[in-house]
Amino acid sequence: MYCVRNVTEDLYWVGANDHRLALFENIHPIPRGVSYNAYLLLDEKSVLFDTVDWSACRQFLENVEHLLGGRGLDYLVINHMEPDHGASIEEILLRYPKVKIISTEKAFMLMRQFGFQVDGHELIEVKEGDTQSFGKHVVTFVAAPMVHWPEAMVTFDTTNGVLFSADAFGSFGALDGKLFADEVDFDRDWIDDARRYYTNIVGKYGPHVMHLLKKAGTIDIKMLCPLHGPVWRENIPYLLDKYVHWATYEPEEKGVVVAYASMYGNTEAAAQALASKLCEKGMTNVWLYDVSNTHVSYLISETFRLSHVVLASVTYNLGIYPVMYGFLQDMKALNLQKRTVAIVENGSWACKSGDLMQKFLDDEMKGMTVLNERLSLASSLGEGKEAELDALANAILASMQ
């Protein structure tokens, strides 16, 4: 049975939702599922914008077949070749052998690398600024390299103002019938998934995203049609503002994420005491996470959201506790910067984690301000540490002024 929704006029969503997949890209938890968005334009020519993951192929094909109603498919536009969008290309080619494929040079290279038999079809290679008429609708193609693969482009329909934005402006989370962002309480129910999607999938490529945003600012966008998550037809500046923050690594709000790595609960107790101090002194936007029990994608999302980070780690084999070190490595890999960091260290006989975390922040990351005040523990937070705890809380608050 088909499941489609009208996007605008003669444009339709023909994607699918996936609640069976536990890990996006086999790494990021998606407890609310994910959508694979594809769009079909029924103009003088029929045009399919992207495909879906193999797991959703059957539903996708039923959707396309229903809307075509026996007519052929004239064009297939591939904005992004990653397999969660490109995996069903060959199934489309088998069913619609006369279809013409529009994409970039690198995307065609990737199609061949993935083993898709595209060379028997008419291939239209496009680059920045090229246009294509489908009848009433005329589209222009905009290069979007490294957002977040090198072959990516976006397609702008100059007739109705729709931007097919590839992986930009997407989100984790299945749509479950609600196609448009204005059909949900996005700021309550979706922003965390959108942030976690961006920061972990695209976060490394902030400068490339800003370049794309500058291009987007030159066109009259009336609707954003991403490859994951809701379609935007209202309040687009809200989402663009979020993207500017994320792409420039500016925090969305003042607040503290306390990430602790604790073996037997003593470092956790210190993290809890620090959080309590901060709240007592008026800073209640404080969030605690056990690095051992929290998937790193959530930690990354929170460090992008908030202005301050507390790293609290026990010493392990004279080094940083492994899960904390992994978190630091992910922050570096995703290019996080411009944060103020406080350090809490613990060690029963050789307290090394604090110095090592500071060295990593100083040597491996950009624009990170490490506070001079540090809370150092010898096994546990003893009574004599009250002044040190208070001084660290005050230093965090003072740095927010």
C-alpha cells in the first residue's frame, strides 16, 4: 500500500520511515527512528529527487508507482550518493529503463564504485549554476561539497522556491505521518534530534556549511526539503539561525554540561557536588552525563549546545579514563571549539588525568579556554575540598559574565 503526502502543488513526498534500525550509520542510536525522504515532481516531465535506503525500498517503489499511475519516469536527480539515499538507485533504473540521471561528476563516480549499472542510461552531469527545465518548473543546481560528502549538491526549484537540500537541514526521527515541521512542536520534540544529527554527521564541516548558507541567502527559499526529517514551509529563519550557531561553533545558550568518567562513584559524587554548587549559585542550566553510559553522540550534541564543559575523569593506567579519552577524540574529530572548560581530576596514587586532559585541549583542539581553577581528588571528595569546589564553581560562573 502506498504512503505519500503532497508537499506543494505537483510535488510529493514518496519516502519512508524506519523504526527497525537501531543505529544510524551503524553508530548513532535512533530510538525515534529515521525518515528517508525522496520527492516526486509531476510536471510535463516526471522527476524523482533522490531515493531511499535499501531497507525502505519496497515502500518507496510502491509510492512512486502509485503517483506515476502508469506513466514513465523521465528524470532521476541524485543530490547525495550516500547509501541511505542512493541504495535504491538501481531498483529505479530496472523499473524505469528510459530514465535520465542528473547528478555531479563525483556522484557518478561513486555510483560506479557502489556497483550500480548506470552507464546504459543517459547521464546528465551538472555543475554549479547549471539549470534544467522540466516544463513549468526550472531548477538550478548548487554545489555543496563536504556537506557532508564531496559529491553533494542541492537543487533549487526557481518556480516554487523549493530547495532540495540533501543532508543539510535534516534530523533523526521518523516522521510518522507528520511531514511538515509546523505539524509538530519542533522546539520541544525535534530540536535535540536535529542538533544531534547535525553535530555528529556534519559537524566537522562547519566552514563548508557556512559557504552553503551564504549561497542559500542569495535565493528566495520558500520551502526546505531535506533527505531526513521534516519539511520546512514556515519559520525557516529559526532553523537557519540554529545552523549558523552550529556551523560557526557558537553555543546556543549559556549553560554547563558536566561529563564525568567514574569507576566506583567517587568522581561522580564530585560532579554531583559541583552541579549542586552551580545551581545553588543561580546557574541551573546544568546537565550531568556519565560518559560510560551515555552514547557519545548525545555528549557531542550537548557540547555544541552549551557554552561550558566540565570534564571530570578518574586516572586510569596513568592516563585519561578510556571513555573520556574517546569523548575528547570525538570532540576533536567533529571540530568543536570556542568552549570554556573546567577540569575535575581524580587519582588514588598518581593523579594524571587533569594534566593530560588539559594538554589534549591545548594541543589538539581550537579555541578552547581552560580555567585555571581545578578540582583535584585523591580517591574521593573529602571535607577539605569544600573551598576548592566553591572556587571552581565561582570560576565557571565568572567566566560566563
